[in-house]
Amino acid sequence: MRAVRCADHRVSCIDVPEPRGDGVTIRIAAAGICGSDLHSMEVMPTPATLGHEFAGYLLDGRLVAIEPIAACGTCGPCRDGRPYHCRTGLQMLGGTHDGGMADMCIVPESTIVALPEAVQAKDSSLVEPLAVAVHAVRLAGNLRGLATAVIGGGTIGLCLVPSLQAVGVGAIDVLARHGHQIEAVARLGGRLGEFGRNKWDVVFDAVGTGESLAQAVKMCRPGGRIVLVGMYWDGTVPMPGMELMAKELLVIPSMMYGSAGTVRDFDLAAKLLADRSEIGPTLITHRFPLDAAAEAFAAARDRKSGAIKVVLEP
């Protein structure tokens, strides 16, 4: 079968043996390219098949999404709904284990997420980034009646718009830079925001840089909250300590997805994708066949290409 692998900081679609072993076989329908895939390719290439944003078909034909954390399910953090803190270590499909940029993949049964019939196969890989946003919104706490802003018009920033709307947030200001991102904000029912000091009760940083963090602190009203959703790939970022302390802001880091009780963030994301048919065509801007993986990654990396989410379809 075909699989997308990375070698010498380049991706290519190669022939590999069909997967064997314990687990459930998934025939892949769609796999999205994440910013972390681009980062891994440049900094820490993995020998495993890429792709942690994916969905596909069970052998009986049912369409399912995959929550790509291979956790033990029994340790304290797993029982507490935080599989990303599993005491056995973070095991990721598409990272430490083969992922979904392939014709087929074998996954642990616990990672399978049933999808509503309204979810289209071509959009199904969006459940994963939506789950990231749903998780961040859940950790943010009660947001009703609060002035809310999102910094960043990439995939996660845009996924935050319907996720916030789903919990009753009305006007959502999104600070986006590029024209295609601004159009996407409007299609999702958000509004284009402009920087201002002390204007918002809650600010989501969906960029993940020292600059965006400093911007979030300035934008927040005293006593407000900052939710960190973008990945701080630079590692250490400067913290605007004086203003942060003077305003007594609550900083809430959000990592991946989990569950609250028996309700998984992935389940809520799947329902959101089913209920909002405009999410798929708004976020997915480019589609490539699996054999064109190199071209797909180039489009995802090129901000001038107008890409938001690039998807590979076997």
C-alpha cells in the first residue's frame, strides 16, 4: 500500500507493506496536514507514517474519525479525561506510531469515534482540529456574556469560532491577517477584530508566539482570561510579567483533547461538524491525492497559496 513518510526533511509517498497486528483496520478517507506535521518534518522527522488528523471506514463501511492518542486508559490522568498526560508516555498515531496518511492504518479500538451521518467523508478529518478547539473552549470555563477574541486566522483559530458559538458566545472577534482567512471568519459567523487594549474578557491565542502572547495580555481586561491554544514551538517565550500580574489575568494552557466525564471532545467536535455544513468547505482550501504528498505539504507551508487546511485523499 501507499504511505507518506519523511526522510531527510522531505516527504514522499512510498510503497510499504500493508499493516498487520492488533487493532482495527481503517481504510482512510481523508487526512489533514497540521502545522505540527510541518514542524516535525523540519525539526524532528519521524520514521512512522505521518498524519494524526484522519478519518476513514471500518470494514463494515461505517465512517469514523480517529482520536490519535494511543493511551493506556487505566492510569489516573486517563481516567480523569486527560489521555495526553498518560503515565505510559504520549503515544501518537502519526508520530510515535503509523498515522493516517496512507491507504490503510491499524488503530486501537479505543481511538475510534463514531460519526453522525451528516458528516461527509471528504470533510471528516476536520474532527481532530475541531476537537482541539472544543477542548480549549471547555477549559476556558463559562463564557456566556463575556467579550471574546481569537488571535489567529489559521485552522485552529477558525475552529474556535463555531466551537465558541456552540456554547453560547455571541460576537466573536477574530484577528486574522490574510484575505482568505478574513473571508473564512465571515463565512463562519465571526467578525474581523482589530487590536485594542483592555477590550476583551477572554482572549484565545491560536498563534503561539511571544508576540501573540504579549498581544493577548494587552487585549485582556483586568481580571480576564487568556487561553493558550497555539503551539509555542520556540519553546521559551517572553512572558509580559508586569502587565500580566497587574491585571491579575488567568492563563489557561490547552493541550490536545480529552473528555469530561463520558463526553469526549471528539464526540462534540463530530456533532459540530455535522451540524455546521459550512465548516468543511470553509476550512478545507486544498485537496490532493496521496501520491501528491510533496505538493500538498508545499501548499500547506506556503502562506501565499491561500491555504487554510490541506487534505490528502487516498
